[in-house]
Amino acid sequence: MNRGGICLFKCVFLTPNNLCEILMRNTIRKIAVAISLMLAVTLPTFSQQHPVQEKDYVAYLFTYFHGNHISEEAVCYAVSMDGYTYWALNDNKPVIDSKVISSTGGVRDPHILRCQDGNTFYMVVTDMVSGNGWDSNRAMVLLKSTDLVNWSHSVINMQKRYPGQEQLKRVWAPQTVFDPEAGKYMVYWSMKYGDGADVIYYAYANEDFTDLEGEPKPLFIPENKKSCIDGDIVYKDGIFHLFYKTEGHGNGIKVATTRSLTSGKWEEEPDYKQQTTDAVEGAGTFKLINQDKYILMYDVYMKGKYQFTETTDLKNFKVIDSEVKMNFHPRHGTIIPITRDELIRITDKWGKPAELGELPNNPVLPGFHADPEVLYSQKTKKYYIYSTTDGQPGWGGWYFTVFSSDDLKNWKYEGVMLDLKSDQVSWANGNAWAPCIEEKLIKGEYKYFFYYSGNPVKEGGKQIGVAVADSPTGPFTDLGYPIVTESPVGHGQQIDVDVFTDPVSGKSYLYWGNGYMAGAELNKDMVSIKKKTLTVMTPEGGTLQDYAFREAPYVFYRNGLYYFMWSVDDTGSPNYHVAYGTSKSPLGPIEVAKDPIALIQNPEKGIYGPAHNSVLQIPGTDEWYIVYHRINKNYLKDSPGTHREVCIDRMEFNADGTIKRVIPTL
């Protein structure tokens, strides 16, 4: 049926049977929601396990095409470090071959979206060669990637996919948005039938993002029933803002808002949002990283340029063209924030523009993590980082995660390897803090001993436990009880454990302490200590400005010396830093270095509280790295002690064996 040029798809009529079925589905859905909420109380969600926080973003990715010739109708990439200055990758040449992914040989209007899992990307494009005519296309392309380099693709031709599409003239500018009510990804785009108006339709994508589910339905129809194209949806403060172009009548950008995407209840704002009298299209909106500002950009297509505007409320916009610079001329595209790893990956693939400058080194892990322990495994020939899961109020994390890497640059999330609220651990139920791990070759087989502190179920304070596995990533089996339960000095907490195997004697030692430093030799079973060897070895003296011991002992051996490192001040203080001393024995006494500070804040770079470290020696070399956490600068005044991020920097030595002060990097 065609009413005023708007194609309506089939209606569903309720019968008693249908009604019963709907009621049953609603009941089941409510039960499922209740179960999921109960599970959420005890099980770490994916976002908790592997979050991509806004603080993880370091750059921007601009996806665009750049002309109306078939050679220009392809997806291109550009990157920016600040959201204002953009440099094309691959010499402004396509990064995806249109002939491979499309049915026409050309694609336009690329829209890219980061999925809810933080690691998957969806891109949708118009399958079209403009040289064939503006009413020539009937298809869009759905693309999916987990690395921004390799993309799978599926062509959705509306006339082939759905019946009754003989009057369809064009399919333009698809985009994707997550609909929290449906729990699905909605694809929306404009279509025109016969002499009717262009209308923005929607359908949900399937789980694989290879097809659409059900028949398309109108998403938005303006009150005047006139054409609208180039929809772009932004979610802010519980409201969906739909930017769209009034095609053929004003050729400008307007906004309609709703709290429910499929409710049909849209409030249209009367004013045009573009800040130019020239014709525009292809609105794209993105949020600046760690700011309350948004950028609305659009294609001033008759002038061959883009215009950027700035807003804080998505209602009032200010032109900022003088602040924007590009070394290319984009057409209709979108911009998303990307992480350090993603930036490195795409610049490794398509080259780093010289103008981009040095890429950030840190942080190396996504999300909030603290107290990192680094391991090189002789078994797997990989590096691993274990840490306190941060971002929880009151240091309330209850599980440990592990990341792996082949090169210390790109880190892969390997999952939760020990959960204190699960059946894995019976003696503790929370405060999973500051782990360490040791790889031991026992009777020709590698074993992994994972030490950590936790909150005991039956007693107060903190105690130290151990879990064992045959692989660096687990599964780990907990001993079932703590191995360190009391303070040898009558105060302080039994936390911040470190394990060290002496390359001279082959003996292994355990160190720990908050307010004191203790050490003891481990028995050969690696799960108990020789109590007679227990030694209190707290470095004496010092101030918060140099080496006054607080916590986090760490021990390593180099050229006949045992190096002891520890953290000074409180973990929430910008002054939290690393001091060190040396000894000729793994149980001290410790001689504090004349220049004891090994790593400290650099406020000029926005680096605060860099401490609680571990150390890595590249096997077979004298190349050393320090792995530590720092306070995320955006939380310096708001819970800094629970918003920390893991970093890695080079650590070097002077000729006399003293440690050169580490220069922390961004």
C-alpha cells in the first residue's frame, strides 16, 4: 500500500492465540531479565571483564569517501589526535576494495560503529556508483571487523531480499545504532518509492551482522510528510537525537528527538542546524574524548568542503572551521574515537603520516587496572600481565584478569582467570588485590603459581592465597586456604605479594606488606613458607618525598645484586612513586640507593601516581622494562585511587648498577 509516497509493510493483527503467545513471551522475558540481574550480582559482565572506557581513547578515526567517480567511491581512513586535525592514511587511497564488497563496484556514505562489546566494529555503506544515476542503486553493504583492518561483508539488495519492491528507486546512506530496548543493532537508511518521498526506514540486523531481520519499517516520517535522508542518530542523556537532511525542500539539517526509537513519538525541532547558507548533507556527530563537547560536521557538497561545528547541548552550534585542518577532501563520512592499540594497528597497516607525530605508548591495557604483574613464559614464549581489576568503589574488585602479548605492544584479553566470588576460591570473597605469578619447571612440566591477597570470609583484614595451573591463563585451582594470615609486626595488611626465584641458589621467596616489608623462603611445594626464614626487612627512614616505605615490594636480580623496589605515599596521591635499594642477599638487609627514586610523577605531561610496579627482563638480553600503574588524569580529583591504568616504560642502569630515573611516557 502506498500513502503519500510512503510504502507501508504488512501489519500484524492480534488474535486470541497471538495475544496468549505475546503474554507468554513477555512473562518469559521478565523471568529472563530477573535471572540476568541475579547473575549480574555475582558474575563479572563482559564490560567489567574487558571494558573500553572513554579514557582508553587516544585518537579519532574518520571513515569517508571522496568523490563521484567510481575510483573515488570507496572507503578511506584518516586519523586525528585531537578531533580537529586529520591526516589521511594510505595516501588518501581506499582501505577496502569496493569491487570486492559491493554489487555495483562502488560504495558511498560509510558509517562506522563500535559495538557494545568494545571490540567489534560494524560498518554500513551505500552500494552505489553515482555515474549510473542517483536513482540507480537498490542495495547496501553490511561489514564487520574486530581489528579495523580485515572486514567481512554482506550485500543486502532490497529488491532481491524483499517482495513487492518493484517501485523502489534508491537506497541511501545506511547507519547503525544499538537499540537498548530491543537489545539489538538497528540499521536505518532512506528509501524512495516511485514519485513518493524519501523516508527513513529501519530493520534490526541479525546476530552475525550479515542480514536484516524482518521487513523494513518506517523509522521517522516528518510531520510535513516530505523527504528526509542522511539520518544520523546520537544518544545523549536518555534521548535519541536524529539529525537528518530535508531533501528537496530546504536542503538543510534538522533534528528530531525521542526516548524510544520504535515508538513513533518524535519531537521535531523547527530550526535548521547547519551554520551556512550553502547546501549541505551527510550530517555526522561525535563526542570529543573526555569532554562535554560534540562536533556536528556535514558535507557542503556544492563547495567541495566539510564544515565542523561545536555544541554542548546538540541544539546550539558554533562554527569552528578555523580550528579544523585536513590534508584531503572528504565526502559524507563518520568519526569514532579509537584506542592506542587500534591506532597502532591501522597505522602499521597503512602507514603513519609524518605529521601525526609520536604515537602514545601508554596505557597498554584497556579499562582500569592496577598493581600489574608481568611474566614472560618460557612455555608459550609470550608475555602476560595480571593485575588488580580497578574502577570499583573501595577497591572492591573480586576477580583477576590476564592479558597476553607477543611484542609488549599489542595485548590480547585472555579472560577472568580467578574469581573470588565463585567456587574457585572458598576462603575469600572479595578485595582481589595485587597479584604475582611464578613459572616453575617441575619434573619436566611447567607449573604456574599465582599469589594474591583477598578478603577472608571468616576473619577481618587481608590475607594471601595461592592458586596453581598448568598454563599462564589457567584454569587455576586455589589451594583452599590462605598461606599468610598474620602481620609479623602486629600491624599493616597482608597484601601486595611478590614472588622471586633466586637465579643463584634456585630458591624461591615470597615478599609482602603494607606499612612493613616482610620476606620468607618458600618451601619446594611453592604453596607454603619456611616460617623460620620469615624476615622483616622494611627500609628504615625516608620521607614521602623520597623513599619512606608504604607497600608493594618487588625483587629482581642483576649482576650480583638483589634489587628491592617499593612504593611511597598513598595510591591515590599524585606523589605515589617508586623507590629502591639493593642487597647482597634475597632477604636483606637493604641498602637504600643514594638517589632512591626510580619513577615519579610528571605533572607537565599529565602523569600522576606512577608506582606499584613489576619488572621485566627481555630473555637473553640486558634490556629491562618497568610495568606500573598510574592515576588516570581525568579522575585526579574524583576517586583517583580506584581509577588507575597500566603502563610500560624502558628501565635502564648506570655503569655502577644504579637505576636511571625512569622517564614515564604518554
